[in-house]
Amino acid sequence: KLPLDIETIRLDFPILKRKVNGYPLVYLDNAATSQTPQQVIDVIVDYYSNYNANIHRGVHSLSQEATDKYESARKKIQQHFNVANSHEIIFTSGTTHSINLVANGFAQELEKGDEVIVSALEHHSNIVPWQMLCEKTGAILKVIPMTQEGELDMEAFHKLLSAKTKMVFVNHVSNALGTVNPIEEIIEATHKVGAAILVDGAQAAPHIKADLQALDVDFYVVSAHKICGPTGVGMLYGKEKWLNKLPPYQGGGEMIATVSFEKTTYAELPHKFEAGTPNICGGIAFGAAIDYMNAIGFKNIAAYEHQLLEYATKELLEIEGVKIYGTSKEKTAVISFNIEGLHPYDIGTIVDKLGIALRTGHHCAQPIMDFYKIPGTVRASFSFYNTFEEVDLFIGAIKKAKMMLQ
Ligand code: PMP
């Protein structure tokens, strides 16, 4: 029995009705970006049709309406992640922006010879900003190694921690492999040595409702477009004490208390980190996307996606020459794979001709590809609106591509 009424849910997504290259779209690139339900599209149309105005500045009604909706979206996000204060939620343009904001601020916390720890399973956006920070400060970047199964080597992680460690940054879920990392254990051990931790929740957010107070994490970052929201908006959660301590990332309007040529003082949280006119409509739609996902329910989503993952994995492994990367028992509905002797790009191109959207390449995680000594993989990533019939179409298309390429 399925935990979700998929046929009804699919009616919410206009894009799922379209054809690609003459075939019904089978969208299996959800880890790159999710599709948008009508409920969220309606909110976007309503904003531009009825109350488009700049926020926090105007006395006029439209401005107040937009401000109220934007701030109420912040509260929705706060509640969703069980955060103590709404000013601990900073609107950003997405995960990448959120990480850069923290990495930039952390320069003042680091001295030459201090250590920061990254994991081998990261997306480039959770590697490069920290490398830039290390270059600036002379801090040393240490890496938690990974195992053949695509899990973090936790024994090695515990050995890397010391009094020199100032910061740890890991993802909750790997975008390239789908591995769910043991962040509870990582957070606890990081705090034991007195360091701070940032968890990249970009890939966890569509599948797992994280309770940030229970996790006791210092920073948690998310992009709205992975959870049925629009692109160009996301959040940074930071503990109040950290957000007060870190300097602003950008200067400009909105983020000040007073400005004179002698001295500027900064606004209170969250505005200190929100310089300039933000993605107002995007923020409001982010809130609507969270409402939409919660109405379906994260337990139902996880249970259903797990069934899809098990079925697709079993069917795929029946094809000769298939090798799946990332075989952890703890994983979201992502399958990264190759077929012996075939290039992932060729497979992706042929199945696209059959309407199947997959991702091929290094998935912005080149260190993982280097570890497996491969140029890239084919990645199928599933969402709650995918069906078992779509898995069959995907498997059929892969078989066809294999026949054509061999
Ligand atoms: N981290 C992870 C784990 C991701 O999957 C992504 C998006 N692919 C990002 C960070 C970057 O997110 P964005 O491009 O929305 O800033």
C-alpha cells in the first residue's frame, strides 16, 4: 500500500503534463532542482499581480502587505525547522550564498594554524568558500575521508578533532550519492572540542524535516528550489550568539541602524545580514512551498521515496554491467551509477531523447569522483511525485541506451 495518493499529487504539478522530445516527461533530476506545484506558482502570480512593493520601508498599504507576508514566511520557516527565534532565520539567495556569508564572517574567528574540517562528500559550494577562508587566514583545511560505500569514515573524523579545530562543515545528505550523514554524532563531537559546525541541508530538506534545536547545530543552510520553491532564495539558520558575533557580509540599505560618514551602526538581526532589496516574492513562495510539503507530510514523503528507491535499485542492478556508487543503508532516493564501458554523458543524452531527465557528470562533487577514479556518474534522483511506472520507463530507457551504445 502506498503512503501517498500520487495521482492526485501529480495534478498539482503542471510541468508533469508536458512532453519532452515527443515522450511524457519523466523528471528524475530532483536533486538538482525540484518542480513547482500550482499552489506555489499561484502565490508568485498573486504577489506580482496584487501586492508587489518594496518591504520594510514604505508606509503605504502595499508595502505593509508585502512586509507582513515576507515576515510571515520567515515564521513558517522558523516553525518548520523548530528554531527558537525568527531572527535566527536569514533570507539569502540560496545555500551557496548562506555558506559564503558564514565563511566570510568566520575570518575573524581564525588564526594561522587553526584547523577547519570538511568532509570528502561535499558539494563544491561547501568546499570552495572554506578554501578561500583558509587562504585568507592561514587556517588549515582537514578532510574527513570517505569509504567505498560512500559513507564518512567516522573513526578518522574523531581522530581529526582537536583543540585546534575551530569549525566543521558537512552536508546532512550528499547530493552526488544520497548518503545521509550521522550529523547528530558529528555535531556532538564537534562541540566537545569547542568548535562550531555548519550543516549543509540542501539535499536533506526535501526528505527530512530537521529539528534544529534538537540537533543543537550552529548553522544550517537550505535552498528553496530543492523543496518545491523558486530558485534564487534560501535560508541561513544561525544561533543568535553566532549571528550577533559575525560581521555583516554585505553593506547597503536595510542592514543599517544609522549611517554617517564617520560611522555606521548595523541593524538588529536578521536585517544585519539582509542588505538590499531581497527576493521578496521568492521568500513568500518559499513559505508556501514549506506549507505544501508539510501538508503532504515528511514521514509519508520519506516512506514513499524509500519504496521508489528500493524498486529502482533492484531493477537497475538486474542490468548487466551496472555499478551503483553510494551503497549506504542510510540514503535518500538518489542512485548514482555507471554502466561498464559506457560514458555517463552518452547515456544521459540518449535517455533524454526518450523524455527522461537525469543528471550526468561530477555533480559539483569532483573529490567523490576522484575517490572512485571515474569522470562522473549518471544520477537518478526521485521525488514524492515520481511513480513506479516512471521507474519502469527509466529502466527501459537505460536498457535501450545500453543496447545502442554497445
Ligand atoms: N550543497 C548541496 C549538497 C547541494 O546539493 C547544492 C545544490 N546542488 C548546493 C549545496 C548548492 O545549492 P545552490 O546552488 O542552490 O546554492
